[in-house]
Amino acid sequence: METVNQDTNQVQEEPRTFTQEELDRIVGERLQRERAKYADFEALKEKAAKFDAVEEAQKSELQKATERAEALQKELDILKHADSVREIRNKVATETGVPASLLNADDEEGCKVQAKAILEFAKPQGYPVVKDSGEVRKTSGGATRDKFKDWYESNINH
């Protein structure tokens, strides 16, 4: 049924009413169309789950390989550093004459400072004072009794 609105001169249709059977049929058809769109949803869901599992397995293998590579790189860096330090210590030892085993600095400057300190410490500070004014004594290579006798005669009898 049509009505004419006199203010706007437009034709308005009255809303149509549906019976419950018509509404059930319309909704049923709509549901059927929607279900047809997603008929293979379960199969796709299953495939996606399998893909995710494979991807996760590959990811963990990749992570394991990455972690191993990182650990090996760390070890290589440590070995390179140790080799570099050893070369520096050997170089300074060769230049200064101080054994490399006495040097423990990690850089060349530190090793040179240590070598200089070691050489300064090892340098003779002069000759020790000798009680007998440096007189050469004749020592016998004999028995202890003979040595004691010689000592006694030279120190006590005089």
C-alpha cells in the first residue's frame, strides 16, 4: 500500500510484514549460502595447523642453529683475543728480555710497563758488603772436621 506524504510529495511504501514461514525460509537460504562459502573451513583449519607445526619445528631448528653459531662465534672471539694477547706478550718479551710468562697485561703498553718494572726490580743494586774485606780464603775441600779445624785455628788462636 502506498501513501503520499503531502509535505514532500513523495511516495512512501508501508513496511511489508513477513510470516514466520517466509522469515525462516529467507534466513535458511542465507545460512545455506554462508555455509557454502566456508564448506572447506575444517580442511583448511587442519592444513593451517599442520603448517604451523612444521613452521614451528623449522623455527626451533633455526633457533638451535643460530644459538650454536652464536656460541661458536663467542668462542672464536675469545680464542682470537687470547692469541692476540699472547703475540703482544711474546713481542714485548723479545724486545725487553723479560720472560713472557711474567707479563699479564692485555695490551702492549701495559706489558711494556710491567717489563720495565720487572727489569728495574731485577737490576743489581750494588755489591753486598763482605765482612772479611774481600780477602780470599783458602778453603779445603776436605771433611767438615778439617774445615772446622782450619776455621778454629784462624779465628780463635790469633
